[in-house]
Amino acid sequence: MNNKMSITTKILIAMGIGLITGSLINAFASDINFIQTYFVNGLFHVVGAAFVNSLKMLVVPLVTFSLICGVCGIGDIAVLGRVGFKAFALYILTTGLAITLALVVAILIAPGEGFEQVTGAASFTPKPAPPLTDVFINIVPSNPINAFAEGNMLQIIFFVIIFAIAMLMTGEIGRQLAATAEKLNEVMMNVVTLVMDFAPIGVFFLMAKTFSIQGIGLVLPMIGYFSVVVLCLLLHGFGTFSLLLTLFAKLNPWLFIKKMRPAHIFAFSTASSNATIPVTLQVVEKRLGVDNSTAAFTVPLGATINMDGTAIMQGVATVFIANVYGIDLGVADYLTVVGMSILASIGTAGVPGVGLIMLAMVFNQVGLPVEGIGLILGVDRILDMIRTAVNITGDATVSCIVARSENNIDDTIFQNPDAGVITEVELPHKG
Ligand code: ASP
């Protein structure tokens, strides 16, 4: 074991210090102009946003090369279809479980009953949600270059899979290209490692910025709603996933959670499953032992279509707002909420705050006042961070289950506590 502090520990410490710094600024310096201008909206914002950009920069090339390697690694279209079907079905199933759990717990605890409407709740004007028919039509890119330029994950996955299948059909030339993609994938993994070296700094500034703006005071009037969402996220994150991992992947859930730590930190700090893809991919392959041929496919797909944490927030928010406004929802309404949350989860990219926009669509369907979202706006950022961590845990769980069923997981890697630990890079020097 090397005695230098691991990079994950450094990031964790940076995260803690960032959180404390931000909270202190929020408590004592929120009206000091100098600090707000030059630190919160200056330094913290610039470095934090640049770091998130550097993570996003990795996503498209990494997913492309990794997915080409994955499809070529599977090498058989029937197997590819089977893996795709299993992953898709499991993603729907876990989201269905998540939203059902959230509705049951929220109905039992009934947050929002007798809630005094806080004055000055932020007003919320929803952006129009995309029509669901478009969600399906738009999986097929009319222009793949556009899809790559925009980072449209479902379209990229669709095109790359077809391209890689065509490579398999092209014999020797295809094989040579696959070997090149493999080398490029290796290089991209090293680009990830390089960016990781800056992660402690990036995470510090992200946390400091978020908590300078999000004071804990915002949470207090909303404590009922906030706690029920967190409770459900924990129940699903630790309960449902552990059960599924034990039953279907035959893996020790505690070890799984421990190994997921780097990915959790990134999901929490960035509140974006998409930006976390490079880290999730690395953790799922190098630390959990899932073969690239499964992970390259299941992880980016999951980051896009699987959002259990988001569905949980939507379930609790529906019950909460219905209680606040004294509106009775029937069984049919709850079933609509289940269906809509699953569709919303499929149809939206994993980026910060998107769950709230889709919530407007859910509310419209069951006739709840969309302005109600203004009430929960204040605490949403913190919940977003936690639910994003749950979202990516779902992606990793399903990846492990699919990999186990395909005999594609290496138990020696999973059991080894040091496997795939993110190390600092040694930059090459001349001479
Ligand atoms: N931020 C979440 C994610 O990226 C989506 C959401 O719930 O808003 O997974």
C-alpha cells in the first residue's frame, strides 16, 4: 500500500472543506459584495464550471471509443441485442421500484399536511417539456455529426452501435479499426486520469459555490419534504440496490458501495450523471470488474435513461404538493405518476436540475398546480446532488447484474480492495 494519500481521499477532504467554506460564507458573508463578486461568482464559479467542462469534455470521445470496443468485444449481434434488452428492462424495473417506494413512503408520512405556505416562495415558470413522441423519434439522429457536437447521448449510442456492427461486418479492415479504437480508448482513459489530478481543486470550488448560495436555512421550512426525499433515496440506494446486487449479481453490497465512492463524490459535486460518466465507467470496469463489453454499453445508456433518484424526488414532490394544496389524488393519478416518472427518466439527459423540469410534466398530467414547484425550488439543488449519486448507483448496479448474467464480471477484481484505485499521474519528461 502506498503511504501517499489516495486521490479519492484528497477529493473527499476537498469536498468537506468546500462545504464548510461555502456554508460559512452563506452564514456570515452573504451580503458582503466583495466576497460575492470576487469569490462566489468569481473564483468559485469560474474554476468549478471549468472543471465540470473538463469532465464533460471527456464524455463524447470516451463513450465513442469505449462503445466501439464494447460492441466489437461482444462480436455477436444476437448477444448485443440480449444485453441491450436486459439493461433496458432492468433500468425500467429499478425506476418503477424507486417511484413506487417513494409514493408509498410519502403517502404514509404525508409531508406537507398542515404546511404553512412560506411567504415569498420562488415563483416557477416551467420550460415546456419535450413531447414524448419526440423522445422516441429523436433517438435516431438525422445528423450524427450534430449528435456528437451536441453531446446527445442516446443519439450517439444509437449511431456508434450501428457503426460498430458495420465494422464487425467489414472483416479485416473492421478488425484493424477495432484495434485502433482500443488504443484510442486506452489513451482516453489516461486523459481521464489527467483530469482527475485536478479533481480536488475542482470539487472544492464546486462545493464552495453551491453551499455559499444554498444555506442550510433554506432547508428548515421544507424539512418535512426534504427528509422524506432523503429517506427514500437512502432506502433505495442502500436497500433496493443491495437486495438486487445480492440476489442477482451475487455481490457483496457493502464492498460495492465502498468501491463506488469516487463516482459518488463526482455525482454529488457535479449533480450531473452525464458529467460523471467517465468516472462511473472507470469505477464499474476497473474497480467492480465488469467487462468493457458490458459496461461501455450499460453505463452511458444508464446515465441517460435511468434516473431512480429523480423519480423518487418526483414521487415525493407529487404527494407533498397535493397535501399542501389539499388536493386528493386517486389510485389512477398515482399510476399516472409512476408511468410519467419512468418516461421522464428515459426522455431526459442526466444534467443538473432536469428532474424539476420534468416534474412540471408530471404535475400537468395529474392536475396539480405547476406553481407548486416554486415551493420546492429552494432545496432542490442539494437534493439534486444526492439523487444524482443514487442515479449513478442504479447504473452501476444494473451493469453488475447484466454482467453477471452474461458471465462478464471478474470476481477477483471485485474482491480486491486496491483494484482500480485512481492514482496520480506521472507526467512524462524528456531525457
Ligand atoms: N441531476 C440529475 C442527474 O444528472 C437529474 C435530475 O434529477 O435533475 O442525474
